[in-house]
Amino acid sequence: MSGDWSQSSPGTSGPAPSDLDTSVPHIARVYDYWLGGKDNFAVDREAAEQVIEAYPGILRDVRAQRAFLSNAVSYLAGVAGIRQFLDIGTGIPTANNTHEVAQAVEPGCRVVYVDNDPMVLTHARALLVGVTAPTAYVDADLRDTGKVLAEAARLLDFSKPVAVMLISVLHLIPDEDDPHAIVARLLEAVPSGSWLALSHPARDVHPQQVTEAASRFNQLARAKATLRTQAEILRFFDGLELLEPGLVQIHQWRPGLAAPGRRQEAAGYCGLARKP
């Protein structure tokens, strides 16, 4: 199908969206830099380099997150037969985006992306021009689950199973905003047979390095990062059936296989679970 994010999207060489704040780093643009993209600004690159200096493994980790997303979507569309995807906090597009992976398995897969960054919205608008496949974008904050679900329902049928994708976004929701309740509300809106795919940066792997990295990022960025332990992240899957290998470090995830012993590598966890 048409609609390749990277080919359709304008870079930073063109005019920036009028409501884009380039005076502070934004996590979507910081991730873009870590992944080798060009849709970022000097403030984003400075924040990204500060994190790299404190925790060089971040470059490996963000690539492992992208691999998890691709593997999870392939499993969901291919093995689990899921045909609807709600990808929240998608960020600036890169290779193997949710719609590309899912629709390569089944062209009829419906995909709704959700983000609230003006640059991501610009990319999305460029993507959707002339695209006939069932793909849409919602400009909303994850915390506003009512708006997210109402807008997504314009394309998705919530009486049928939906894969809710929360890939490295929940660390931007502080504890006082109750991220576990946010996830619970999203899962309450989807029927039995739906899935949750989730990855989250950890604070109990390479703790000194990642704590310093998060501190540096938080001093510069408006949206602060909250790292969590494996036990805290596991709570997001309460009431769900975790697919093997369960909640594991992101470099260890292979659908349906047991995880090897824990090694001090990727500072992040991921999992895929079904709503019974």
C-alpha cells in the first residue's frame, strides 16, 4: 500500500508547524534522534546526547523497543488474527510502523495512531493524503482516554477485539496521574479477545546510569520521565493473560518462547497480553 511514513513526511528543513515549541526538547523528537532520524531540533539533540552520556545503552534499548513493536504486531496480525490496532504515543514515524507491519499481513487491518505532538501530526497528515487503507490519526493526550476512545471509534469497531499498543509512552505519565487507571480504562473499553502490547523503561536495571539519564532529561524537558520497576510495570497487565515469555527485558522478548535468564542489558521491560 501507499503511505510510507518516512517517504511521505516533511523533514525539519521545511517550515515547522506553527504551534511547535522548539525551545524545549520533546520526547518524540528525542527518540527520533536516537533512532537516527532527522526530524529533531538542537534542543532535542542536546537532551538526547545528555542521556547517551549518562546511559549509552539507550541507543540499543530504543532499537529493541522498535523490534518488540514489529514482532508483537506480526504476532497479533498473523497468529492471533487481530485486525484492529490502537497505537497510542506513536511518535515520529520510522521503519516498520504498526500499519506497515499489520497491513503487510492483512491489508484490511485498521490502525489508529494517537499522539499530541504537532510534528507527529504534520507527519500523519502527510501520510494520510491519498491513502485508501484504513489508517487514521487522533490528536489527543493519552490521559484523555474519553477523547482517545471516541475518536478511535470512528474507524475501529470496539465490539470486536482491538490491540492496544502502548510502546514506551507510559513513563511520561507521572504517578500522580495514575497511569495504571489510564490503562485500565482503555482495556475496559475493548472486548474479550483484545490484547495489550506494552513496553516501559526500567529503573531496576543499570539503576545508577538510568537514574542519572532520567534526571538529565527531566532537567531539560517539559514532559518528565518516570522510570518504574518490573513489579510496577507488571501491574499494567492485571487481569490479563500474559503471553510467554511474560514481562521480560525488551531484548529478550520472543513470542511464545521462554525467556533466558535475566542479564543486565536493556533497561526496559515489555510484554504482550490477552484480555480473557
